[in-house]
Amino acid sequence: MSALLSVFVATGCSDFLVESDPSNFTVENYFTLPAHARSSVNAIYAPLRDPMGSGFNGGAWMMTEFATGLAATDLGQAVNSYFVKDLRNTGDNSYGQTYWGQYYKGVAAANLSIAKIPGIPGLDATEAKKIMGEAYFLRAFYYFNLVRMFGNIPLITEPVDLQSENLRPNQANPEDVYNQIIADLKMAEESGLPWTDKSGRATLGAAKSLLAKVYLTMAGYPLQKGATHYELAAKKAEEVIDSKQFTLFTTYDDLHNPAKKNVEENIFMIQYKTQILPSNWQVAIVPYNKNISAYSDETGGIYSTADFVKSYEAGDLRAKEKQFFYTKYTNEKDRTKEVDLGGYFIYKHFDNVAQNTSANSDLNWSLIRYADVLLVYAEASNEVSGPNAKAFSAVNAIRNRAQLTPLAGISKDQFREAVWKERWHELCFENITWFDMVRLRKAFNVTTKKFDDFVGHKFSYGPVLRERELLFPIPSSELRNNTNLKPTPGY
């Protein structure tokens, strides 16, 4: 976790995706010009993309999806997927290593920018504060995911070099990590960031939305802060709603429309650009060698279990063909012929242009979207005072788009589970559901359509969740390199 300027992104570039050669830079000769502030913060975004890399060995982003018991795969050689899916995971899983390594790389880059930017000569103070707001947001984002995935993790907020005490850090109390996340997000809120940014940089809207999600998580497990933090989550989500800066897409097609990057429903995304840095999970969401894609690789890496798709309410638009899922597609050699795919593949991330013609995807990956914020508000406000009119409006906006009957006249307990169910059905395959399972200690039973306790919940294909599955194991390589780290319980 040494403080590395491993990736710098060229300044003066509207999409901040074109990387410059970092070999000419060192910490000593960098941070000397105002432009270095922007390029150093641009570099903090880069590790967001690494877990999305996909191929015949799978992809790290699949880890939290297979852990839900709602995902299937036909990619036999991607053993790390099966270790998670079948609840036989170990600390040698490269998916966990990717998240740990890349997200701590992001933390290190953020720490460096936060420490060095204030000392850059000639940098406008207002601009410096705004740029550092992005750094604080990104550090918070990385830590929020790390602490939820791995539990007791090192908390490092200063640059690290070979002489640093934190070269081999101890693990922190998770509550201390959460407190740092909150402090960072408050700094981002106060930094002068705009509500939205079409280029995809961190924004005030993203900071407030993430803060709402953090408070909601802290209200549940493992911290169990309860009512105070449900109220904080509701208020912060309400600020986003009341800003009127975001809106739900009118059609699910817009969820995978490159023209809708960073606007309307998409609050914060991982940035990609066709021909420069194309999104690279497309090979994972097409069926194995069915000859439907212009891509050379069709891996069948991840798709939904049939049981999950069948758990949607009757008439739910999201479960219909080519809404959230697809079971048929045209043959790549002859688009007049239709191919039965033999499963429910993920259409909400499907790039039609890339799959049909270009083989070079221009899609971003959404990390925070407005639908999530609405459901955070609905859940949190219900815990504070029961289902009020605004909470009904929030969840019914999701249901109306799905062409479902609006909720009305139900109790606090009924509303709670109704919102949970909407989260499972609306936010599936977006690296959200497993985190909901852990904070709630609940799992959706696709047969009964009720919620089981997490520990003891049986996946539809057999495995049973144990307490150890509430965390992913700290990677074995990290334990070997840092003897101050203690293994994750149960692994």
C-alpha cells in the first residue's frame, strides 16, 4: 500500500480517460503546478474499473452477485465464481484480491492528493477545495466497499512510503472506518462540487446519495445504530430528492443507452469510452458460445437463476423479455434467425450496438442511480415514522415504471418488506443486493417470496448460508505480506 502515482490521466481532456505515461513522475517532482492537482485526482478514478474486467476467467465484479445465490454461470473454468456461488470461498480467490488491491490503490492515490494538493503553488483555493472534494468522495467510496466486504480492515488516511509506520498496518475497528467515511463525505459536500456533471466526475449529488447509503448501512448490521441513523439516511436521501436534479428514466432501455451517461437517473458511474477505453463486461453477460455477439468471446460468465426471475410479481415489466433479462437473441451471422439462449441473461447491462456491430462498448457502469436513492428514502423514513405519503410516492415511482399496482394502506412492517423486495427486483445485478443481505441479515426466498434470516438461508440450488458468509475473506496474499492482519473468522 505504498503511496504510488501509478496512473496519471492527461489534463485538459474532457472525459479524463486518456492515460499519460507515469514513468516521468515521482512524488518529489510532481505536485508543482496547478494542473497536477486535477491529474492526480483523475488518477483516483482508475481503480474503479479494474474489478469490471471480464473474460474466460470470470470477473471480480461477479463476486457479490454469486454471493446472493441468485446468479448462475456456464463458465466452467472460472473457478473463483464457483467458490463464491457454492459457498466454498477461500482467501485465495482472485476476485477478493482484485477488490482489495485495487481499492486500496484508490485509497493511496486519494491520500496522496489530499495531502499534496494544498501545497501546490499558484493553485486557486476555490478550485483546490473542489478538486479535493472529489478525492474525499472517492476515498469514502473505496472504504465503504472495503469495510462492507472485508470487515476489519486497515484505515490509512496519510500517504505511505517505505519508512511509514503504516507500511504494514493493523486493522481498525469498523466503526472508526465508517466515521472516516462520513467525515470524508461531509468534506465532499462542503467542497463546492456541482450537483451534476455530465463528464462523470464526483458531484454533490453523488456525495449526498452515498452518504444516505452509508447512514442506512450503519443503521443496520454490523453497527446497529438504529433509529438515529435511519433518520439521517432519510434526511440525506430527501435532500437528493428535493433537489429535483435527478429523475427516473421513462424506459429501462435507457439503463443501457450510452447517450444517457451521467444524466437523469445515473448519479455516479464508472466511465468508459468506445475505441479509447471500452467497457469490458459485455463478454460476461452473453451466453456461452451461442453465436449471437459481434464480440469474439461469449463466456456465459453470469446470468440470473430462473427462480429469481420467476419471483417477480405477475405483470412486472422488469421480468419481461429484453427489459432486465433476455432469453432469446438473433444469430450473429443472420439477424433474421432467433436463438434460444437457455437461460435468463442480463439485459439491463447489454450494449446492443457493441453486440450487433462494433464489438466495442461505449457503456458506463452505474454505481449510484436515483432508483436506489428513492428506495433508501422509502426504507429509512418508514423505520423512523412509518410509511408516510412521500415514502409511498418514492417506492411507487419504482413500481409505476414496472407497471405494477401502487402500494397503499399497508402497515409499517408490510411496507418494510415491500421496499426490500423492490430493492431486490430493481437493483439486481448492480453489486448492491449482497450488501443489503448483510446489513439486514436477511435473504430473499425466491419460493416463498418472503425474507429468511441470512444465517440458515438455503439457496434455490442447495448451499446454505453460514455466519462466515457475512464477509469475504481478507486475501491470503495480504495475510502473508502483513503479519499484523488477522484472518477473517471462518476462513
